[in-house]
Amino acid sequence: KAGVTQTPRYLIKTRGQQVTLSCSPISGHRSVSWYQQTPGQGLQFLFEYFSETQRNKGNFPGRFSGRQFSNSRSEMNVSTLELGDSALYLCASRRQGSGNTIYFGEGSWLTVV
Amino acid sequence: GQQLNQSPQSMFIQEGEDVSMNCTSSSIFNTWLWYKQDPGEGPVLLIALYKAGELTSNGRLTAQFGITRKDSFLNISASIPSDVGIYFCAGQQANSGGYQKVTFGIGTKLQVIP
């Protein structure tokens, strides 16, 4: 079955702009989470959605937001981009339930100039 | 944000050698996960551990869930060039709402010299 699909794969934005990234989870997975990956900070948890509701949130400013649709697809948005937002943004999905593991997409590479 | 203590952060080894890496935490986890990430790709799940003391193998990979639930190790035997990549440990625990939160280690960058 298809894995986690993220679009776009690569994008370049200018400081101050906003960006929207999209994620389609594995079929049957209703939980979607987002991570930011940078060389110095590793994988940082942004937020997790289940049934269109945010269930978990990391320590990121309010410029980072997300949402989930009824078909479990998710989007994340970053407003007022800063140079430090340049990173690989990873989406992961899993079946809801204790112990179920997460599976990652290939990520969206965001460069802010 | 919170991270696990993963070591070593990088290692160079000769092809054919065994590799060992580990993660420790001050928090208890109910699941330990190990992922591998190739350049430009997302992390791929290697092994999942669900019970304290559990020892699980996946081909040349072996991982264990520590008895205290605060640590885990990953061993790779007889390394080959395609083992090159970054290996992440991750601990999973339920938050107050019952939803699972995953915390990642900083990663171990493995280089294999042919």
C-alpha cells in the first residue's frame, strides 16, 4: 500500500512569506504528526492530529499551525517565515492506539532566503 | 524540545565490523523505536520494541528495550556499505490525554569504510 505522501518535496520562500505543506497518511491511519528536522536540532515534534483535532503540541511559536481534514489528510502552515525555519519538514502517520508506531514520509525541504 | 541522549553521535567503521549505539532518557517510555534515515529521505522504521526487556532482531539488526524502560540499544552485525546513514532512537509515551508522544534522539551518523 502507498506510504505517507508529502508535497511539495522542495520549495524556496522569501523571509516574511507564508508556506503550506501537505501530507497524505497511509490508508487507514488516522493520526498524523509533523516534525521539523535541522542539522543542529535533530527531529523536533511540532504537533499531532487525530480526527481533525490537535491532540499533542510541541514547543513551537504560534506561526506554526496545522489542520487535519475528514479524510485524515493534513496540512501545516508557517506564517511570517524566518531564515531559521529552513529545514526538512516530515510528516508521519500511524493507526491510533497504544503502542502503534509512526511511519514517515520523505519530507518537504523548505529553504527560506 | 525534549530529546533523548543518543550516543555516539557519529562513527566510522570498517566494513564487516559490528556496531553498537544506545539511547538513554530520564523519562520512562512504553515503546522504543529505531529508525534509519538515508540522505534526502524520511526516516524508515527498523525495529519497534513494546515491552521492557524485549530483545528483537531484524536481519543483522538487534535491539533491546531496557529493563528500566529508560534506555535502548541497537546493534548492527557485519556492517556493509549500505548501512551508511543516520540512525535515530525514539521513545513513545502517552500524554495526559492518552495520545502517544514520540521523542527522538539526536541521531548517530554511521559511515562504513569499504
